[in-house]
Amino acid sequence: MFAPDSLSPLFRISSDGGKPVRVTDIGAGEPHLSHRWPSFLPDGRSFLYLVRAPGPNEPSYGVYLGSLDSSEAKRLLPESSNAIFAPPQSLLFVREGSLFATGFDLRDRTVRGKASRVAEDIYFHPYRWNGAFSVSLTGRLVYHAGASAKSSSLQWMERGGRMRETVGAKRDYAGIRLSPSGDRCAVEVHDSRLNTIEIWIQDLTRGSFERFSSVDAPINDSPVWSPDGRWIAFGSFRQGRWNLYRKSTAGSETEELLLGGGSDAVPTDWSPDGRSVLYWSRPGSEGQKRELWSIAAGESPKLYVRGSFNASAGRFSPDGRRVAYCSDETGREDVYVSPFPDPTSRVQISVAGGTQPVWRPDGQELFYLSPDNRLMSVPMESGDRAQPGKPERLFETSFRASPTDINVYDISRRTGLLLANVADPSATWGPLTVVVNWAPGSR
């Protein structure tokens, strides 16, 4: 049993092959976004699965019980984690970074008693909503501790990789984006207690750290600044899709919906002249690839890059005449550059794979990350046609791997220094812990 897409119901397929058959139904009238993480009960016909809804307060949100023999479903737990049956009579799930167990009666399929904590500091993926644990029908439990290893810091760095000063405190950072003036940074922060991603603003001069996005959605990410620094456009997972919003950076709580209700829309950059926002979109059909689009004030969205492959991470050149972006059409992600607004030509920048392109402030150089985590530099000629030079390895990075499409590093227009989300060198992943003859109360 599996979910073919992040916004799909569950399907089953015979071990001998054949055509997948739909098992669950999201339904047009149900506030469900996706069904995922199926786990069978001992009878091999009933199964647990997670229902994601537009928000954690939706009554349909939680762990459900389904069956291969019926279309009916029963909500068991109001949790935002995968759940697994643990013999003889428990359900395991992750809540606020800890592994919990609650009683479960297999005969009448009901939850019994109060949940108790089994282990702490369990790794949990904030975008996939699953914890790193499993249990066998013989009662053997395994889990991966080490959620604290996800901490990282914001570091100023020189072109050659030498560390300068650290900015702010260690947190569970993901993507970052510097403001045009270079005095502020919008950062994505994972809250393990709520299993959410929020956008915060780090003031690089005063040292303040303030929440920017609201808490009305489980994920707010991919912040991009307007050229004058007065606005931030961002993606928000609401109403079953990624919607494109903008909000003033002057302290207003009002969010303006720019695109939503249809296909996904998540921003990747704002044009230097302030007219256009570049964003990726994925039409609603299951398995559809990502496309790059642009939207200007008072105009309809315009397609920029389409194909039978994924296109993402679009970044405008400083003069706004070109866009660097990533595509996996060769079977791996590489960096390309095309003119804007009409991609009449294209040139490949990376030669052995690349992600997260960033332009030097004068447009004469393009940076990207190689598959072996090295920061690469490519000289770029000015003009409509991008004529790249030979890629040069600058240094091996210790940047934090990000679960989002936004870069984990950026370049200051004011100083030319890099600001990077750097993994905590003192943090180590915990071991895999195996518990034999597991039962509530044992460790």
C-alpha cells in the first residue's frame, strides 16, 4: 500500500504486480489534504494511516483506521504523526519530539487509556510528517534518537570558506534569504513541538529575532524579499495546496493572497524591478512535475519553464534579464540559465550536477552547490546570452541540508560575504536503539 503523491489518497497493488487500486478517498467535500504512512494491523486487512488536513485544528486531522474490505474509516487519534501497532495492544506515534504509546484494543478497534512517553528526542521529518521508529509483530522496537542533531547556526563566511561571526542563537533552521539591504535575514525555522515550519526575521544589526508568518498553517516557507525590502512573498500550505502570499515587513499582521485555490504556487524570487514574482507550480494531477511561472501586478500568470521534468529554485540575475534555475531533465539536478521573460535560449551552468544557484551582486559570477557539498563558482558574461566560464571549486561546505527548495546560503549585496545555515559541528546523530520484548513502561 502506498501514496503515489504528497496530495493523494492511498492505493494498493498486488505483490505480483498489476494496476494500482484506490483504497481511500479524500473526497471533494472533505477537509483532507493527503493520506499517507499506511501500516497494517496483524489481520493483514486493517491498517492505520495519517490524514493531513488544512490545519491541525481541523476535526478530520489525525490517525485513522481503514480496511481493504470497506470504504469506511474511523479516526483514532488527533496526532500529526505516522502510527504503528505494537504488540500486544499499543499504538506508537510521535508527539512533540517524543515517542508515545497508547493502549489499543484489537477486538473492538478502540484506543484505551492515556498515552505514555516511551522515548525522547526522536527524529521527525517536518515535511513528511513521519517519525524514525518501527516495531515488529514479535515486539521488537527500533527508533532513531537525535532530534537535537538538527540544530544549526547562521554564520558569516568569506569566499574561501573561512568562518566569521555567528548570527543569533542555534536553532532548527532550514532555508534563508537576505534582505536587499543586507541588514535582515528571513529564515525558516522548524518547531518540533508543533511540527510546523515558520518564517522568522533575524535582524543582523540589532540582533532581534521575530516571528513573521502566522500560525494558521502547518507550513510557511520559501520567503523572498521585494527589491525595496518592504514586502516578503512566501508559500503557505493551506486549503489543500501551497498558496502564494505576501506580507509587509513593517509589522502588519495582514497577509495578502496573491495566488491560491488552484495549482500549487511557491515563490522562488522577486525581480529587481519589483514587477514580477517567480514561482514554481504543480498542476493538480497526481505525479505532475513542477513548472516555473511568473506573475506581475495586474497580469495573469505566465509560464516560464515547462517540461516532463522538475524545474525549481529560479533566481533572477541582478539586472533582471536572466534567470538561473534547476532542472532534473538529465536524471540529476543541474543549474541552467535562460533569458527573462522569454526563455528563447538556455545554457547549462553546472557540469556534474548542481543545486541552489545564487548570483554575485554584480551578475558576473554564479554560485551553486555540487552533489558532493562543495560551493562552486562560475564566471558569467553580461548580456542576454549567458556565456559561462569553467566551474571552480571554492570549498567543501558544512551547510545544513534543507528539506525545502530555498537556499541554505545567500550573498550580501553590501559586503559580498556569504551568510550560511551551518550544521552544528558538536552535534552527532544518536544511535539506532533496539528494544527487545517491548511493552509499555520498558525502556
